[in-house]
Amino acid sequence: MTKVGFISLGCSKNLVDTEVMLHKLHEGGYEITPDETEAEIIIINTCGFIESAKSEAIDNILDAQKLKEYGKLKHIIATGCLVERYREEVMKEMPEIDALLGVGSLCDIVDACNAVMRGEKYTSFRDKNTSKLGGDRILTTEDHTAYLKISEGCDNRCTYCAIPLIRGKHRSRTIEDIVNEAKDMERLGVKELNLIAQDTTRYGLDIYGEYSLARLVDEICKETDIPWIRLLYCYPDKITDELIAQLRDNKRLLKYMDIPVQHISDKVLKRMNRHGGKDLIISTIKKLRREVPDIILRTTAMVGFPGESEEDFEELCQFVKDVKFDRFGAFTYSDEEGTESSLFEDKIDEQTKIDRYDILMQTQLTVTEEINSQRIGKEYEVLCEGFDTVAEVYYGRTYMDAPDVDGRIYFTSKKKIQRGEFVTVKVTEALDYDLVGTCID
């Protein structure tokens, strides 16, 4: 049986695509191996969102080429966003790749493997706007947590973003389809379901004529008993009263919301073509905190967007100080081919972007330290994720921490705790971004 290795790059949405391909390959008679040195075929599911992601994808392809020269590896297949976006360049500049699949061609992964094993080159770039959504998966996350992609593509058309060019228009899966997958996840032992999309709050508009995320959450809760459901990638201009009511009243919908605001200066937001300005962002945050006590708010911000003045940046820093986001990430602007902002002339130099990033993250660190210090002495339900044999402590996450992007809580316990078990932990110490505590069960 031919062994296939997988490298999945980029976001959790890309990871779901990888998991769909893994299932198709398993059903197609291939053996999946986690050891790249044992693989005869390596499939690299690439990201192409920003410059650093493109560089990472290219580096992984070149590393695979070394295995092809000196190891058991015979074939390299590249899929995903970078391939979709730069198909002609990839074919021309990287002849070591044996097959290319665009984002609409996941269904062809078995055919691609069959072809390269016959010594043939293979390419498939189906229409990304009509490809099938969803599909059976082999989970690569921990047994107790999983991502559930509820839609594909994006219609927001931010001037800096290439996602609509790569992933196509926004398309929602049906509630029935999503609920059935949630049931499958529950049967596999999943205890935390993270709902994801390019824009989760737009869910349902294209097929039901209205924002339907609240309805979807309600149906998942009716049809499953999964204890933790988390919302990521929620845009502030589409957060409905119904969704806020779900956050307030539904005990299984975690009081956590990821709201990527990107900036707060009205001038910058307008040039970014963000929907809703400073007043809407601030009013939405105030409403969420008023209506949903103890809600955790996460956001991301971009620095160095073309034309961002010192005043705009100072306004962003002051916003971060004032709002005190519980969780925060930032990144520097990079030109992306085909986007409107790549044609803007008033670019910010690289050193200024780096300096602004450092200042902003230091500003947030001060906020985080203040927030975490206030958690000392409080008790939280924690989903245990493992045991650190070096530090001899358990670690896990509270409702305040999304997988992969947020912090952890490290804790001691007199009894043995299983991975995926819920326990109550009292916080005794605050680190920069993590907490320390003791199990009190």
C-alpha cells in the first residue's frame, strides 16, 4: 500500500480541507503516514494569504524536494491557496511538483495520486464557485476538539485581501448538512466544536435570505450534546440581536467571540473597504459586554496599511488601551497581487511597519497582564489537553481560549486526569499570556 504524507499550512479552514482529502485518500486505498521520511507521496496544502505564508509554502516544497532526492519520496503534490492563485508560476518555476490541485479540486486528490504513481503529471482547477462543500473527514486535531467549516469564500471585498480571488464568492452549507457533520463529530468524541468560515456572521444570507448563524447554533444544540461550541471570524457589522441572545442564554455556546476589526481609524477603515466604521465597532463591543456578562472578545489588527499616519496608529493604540481586548493578535500589511490596495501609492516602509507592530503588541501585553492578574483566585472549567512531562503539570484551555491562537492554563492535580476531561481549576498565578492554577475537583 502506497504511503502518503501530508503537510497542511495556513489557517484552520485550510486544515479542514486537508482532513477531507485525507479521508478521500484513505477510502481510495492509500496509507496515511505522519512520518514524511516514510512517504512515497507528499501532499502540501498551501496557504497564499500573505507574503510570509507564501514563503512558508515554497520552503516546504523545496524541503520536500530534498526528500525526493535523498529519501523514499517519489512524488510531490501541491494543493490549496498558493496553487490556486499562482498556478502558472508554480508550474513553470517548480517543475519538481508532480501534480497541482486548485481549491475547487479536492475531490480529485485520489486521481492525482493515481496519476503520479503511473509516472504522469496531473493538474486540476475546477470552478471554486461550484465545487462541493463539506465532506467526510479524518480529524487531525486532538480527539476532543474539531473545526467545522460552515461556509466557503467571501463577499466582503476588503481592498487588501486576496481571499475572494482565491476562494471565490461566499457560499453557505445547509443547516442540515452542518448538523449532520456535528453529529459525526460528537460520535467521534468531540467536546469542543469551533465554527469557522471566512465570515461566519454572513452564514445563510445566500441560501436563506438572512443572517442565520444564531439559527444554526440553535439547531446544533438541539441535535447534539456537544458541551462547548465556539464562534470564530465574526464581523461586527453582522452580529445580530438573535446571535447576541444565543451568546447570553445558550449555556453551551461559549461566551467568546472573535471579531477581526483590523483597525479603528475611520480613514483607514474606509480605505480598507471595511463594512462599518469606528462608531459601529465600539457600539457593538459595548453591546456585547452589556448583554453578555463575562464575554471574552478576541480581535486582530493590521498595522502599516498604505496611508496609515502616525495619528491613525496612535488612535489604534489608544483604542487597544481603552477597549482592553481579552485576546489580541496583529500583523503587518503586505501587498498582495490583484488587490486594490496593492495599487495605492502611499506605502509605509518596512521598518516603520515592524516598529508599529512591536509597539502595538507591547501595548496589548500590558493590557493582557492587567486582565490576567484579575483572574487570580477565580475558578474556571478547564478542558484538559495533556500533561507536560518536563514541567510535571497538566495543561488545558478555559472557555476564554480558542485552540491554536490563544493561551493555556497550566495546573497541578492530586488525581490523574485524562486528555479531554473537564475539571475545575483555581487560578493561582498569571504569566504573560497564560495562567497557572490548581485542580480543585
